[in-house]
Amino acid sequence: MPSSANRAVSRRAVLGGAMAGMAGVAGGGLGPAWAAQAHDVPGKGDPVDAVASRLDRDLIALRRDLHRNPELPGQERRTAAVVARRLRAAGLDVTTGVGGHGVVGVLEGARHGRTVAYRADMDAVPPGDQWGGDGQVAHLCGHDVHTAVGVGVAEVLACLRDRLAGAVMFVFQPAEESLSGAAAMLGDGVFARVRPVEIHALHCGPYPVGEFAVTPGYGYPGQDHGVITLTGPDAMERARRLETDLGALGTVSPPATPEQLEQLMADVQTPDGPLSTFVFMLAQASDAGGQAEVQVSYRCWPEERYVQVRADVGRLAQAHGATAVFPDDPFPAMICPEREGRQIERFLRQDAGRDRVHTLHAAVPFSGEDFGLFLDLLPGTYTFLGVRAPGAPAETSFPHFGAFSPDERAIGHGVRAMARWLAGRTDRR
């Protein structure tokens, strides 16, 4: 989940637990065969939990290993090798080197059904994208947790393959932090051989461990970049004034205190609240050898607002005797489809409990996510996995903060919920 992005990709024309009622595709959850055989496992009422319980410690050890060996976007060689080895050992059909260091594993069930996909990102956060980090590459966005959850779901469902309908395609993506990995995997034909009907993902979020937050109709904003060049003897002075004027277009600022983090978490859960529309603007003036430049980077919501913001930037540039140039289309927003978002909301409320599921009514202004490129092709869901330890301050569970330290018990919660969710989504009956 990058806090900044340098890649622009075109899309649509922006600029111009419980088993009852979970059978079948619409409701999600466990399919009928899983429900019918749930009590076949001695001492357990849920086959997923029975298998996951045997994996919990190992998956935490996997996460710790990945955490000790973070790799930059596009350099995930070791992580990819670890993932591929685990998937092959579980009996999946594995392809490596997809879109760089991407790994794809396909698990075929014993019965006819649908093919669904699950995506987990693998890269760590570069120093420049950290808030208060120590200047080292680090897993401060939780991708080590995401990878451990993805491997765990694959291993659980592989153990229960005889009860699984259809197939699950596991997409382990490189280079999410640079917003280039999803496009690279798509360009490499990730869905050419096996075409899923939908795709799902989890991401660490600042919610109590054991809780989830769903995003029907929301997700993350995209990002737009531009540059304004000023010439003349007073170019730098005008550039600094322009920088100030552009900054005034912004309506939100990054949280700087624990109290502001808590308020942000409340605001994204407020219907028609203060984040229903926003502009997060960054402008920086610099000397460019005899002339001055103002680099512009901003995010906005709703996505259609890019048209107006570009016009406002252009107007301010002209007022200072310059022209704003936007070399690419904005990077697209990631928007979770409403229908699928409501389906996983109902499933998780039954599976985890109603009081453990939050519903977001706004996008977080300060980050982006290239999972939206997959959602442009396939319906799916994007759900936040609570990683906040009891009593811990918000910054310990907020991605990209230097204090980020997720509660590792979240891995088990994610594995169980996603294994049951995916098993139900593959079953046509």
C-alpha cells in the first residue's frame, strides 16, 4: 500500500463461522459439501479451523522469516522462492517469474465449480515511503503478514482438497509499493491460462486483532502527477509562492498525532462524513538550474474530481506565468464493487461476529493500491484485517508508520476467514 507513486496507468475515461445460509455463490462462505462434512473432524466443528490450528505457529515463523529479510519492490527473489517452495510442497501447480518475481499457484478441488483468485503482495516499504522509519527497507505495510496469510490459506485448502469445489488461484504479487506489480503481472498474461471469475485480497488495517473492515464502494484513491516550470530572474521566488497556492487546494493533511490517527479511523467509517470528498495535495518547489520547477502530486475523491483539480492547478500555474504539464493519466483508484463488498460483509458478520466487522464509508486519502487494476478486470473484494494488539496505540497498526508492529495472531484470523470465504466462492451449488 504505497504512500506515494511514480507510475501512471490509464483506465476508463476519467479525463474526458456460521454455515447457515452460506451455500452457493451469492452468500459466500462454506459450500454445502463442507457444511455436510464439518463434523467429520474429531473434536472440531470446523474442518478449516482443525487444519489451521496445526499451522498457526509455522505461519507466524514464516512471517518472522520474511520480516527479517525484507526486499524492495521488484527485488523479491528470496520471498518468491520461499512462497513457491511452500506452494509446491502443498501440491499446487506453481508458475514463477510472472511480471517479475510474481508467483502463481493453482489449487484444483475434487469437484466441479468456479475458479476464484486470491492476491497477496510480497514487497517491503522503501525508506522514502515510511513515516518515521529508520531509513532501512522494512515490512512496515504488513506484506509479510499478507504473504503468510496467503500461504496459509493455500495450505489449509490443499489439505481439504477433497472437499473443495472448483479451483483457487493464488496470486503472489511483487512491486505493489511502486504500483507496478499488478500491471506487470497482467502484462505477462497472469490470467491467460487460468481465468478466475473474481479476485479477493486482505490488507493489514488499524483495527483490533480478530476484527475486519469491509470496503463496499470504496477503497483507495489513485494519484496524479504534474510539473510546472517557471523561468526568469525571479523564477524561484514565484515557484515558492505557487507552491503555497497549490498547497491551499488540499483539504486534508496526513495525521501527525495519535489523536489524529484515531479521528481518521472514525472518519472513514462515517457515512457522508468529512472524507466523502477530499484533495490531498503535495507541491514542492526546487531550483532546476537557471529555472524553477514545482512538482505536483495529489490524490482526490471521488475519482472524477481529477478533471477539476487539474483545471485548478493549471489556473494557478497560469497566474504565475507558467503552464502545468501532466505527462500521464492519473493512476486509477481502487474501488471495491458494491455487490461483492456487501457479500463479504454478510459472510464476515456471520463468520467472525457482527461486532467484529466494520464498514468503511470513505477512502483513506494518503495511500494507494494497484489491486484496483485487477478489480478493473474482475469483480472482487478488498478487506482490512485487524492487526492492532490490545491496548496498543494506533500507530503500531497503521501501515507505513515506523512504529508499525502488527499482532501476529491476525495471521490465523485471516487464514481461517479467507479459507472459508474462498471455499464458498468456488462452489456453484
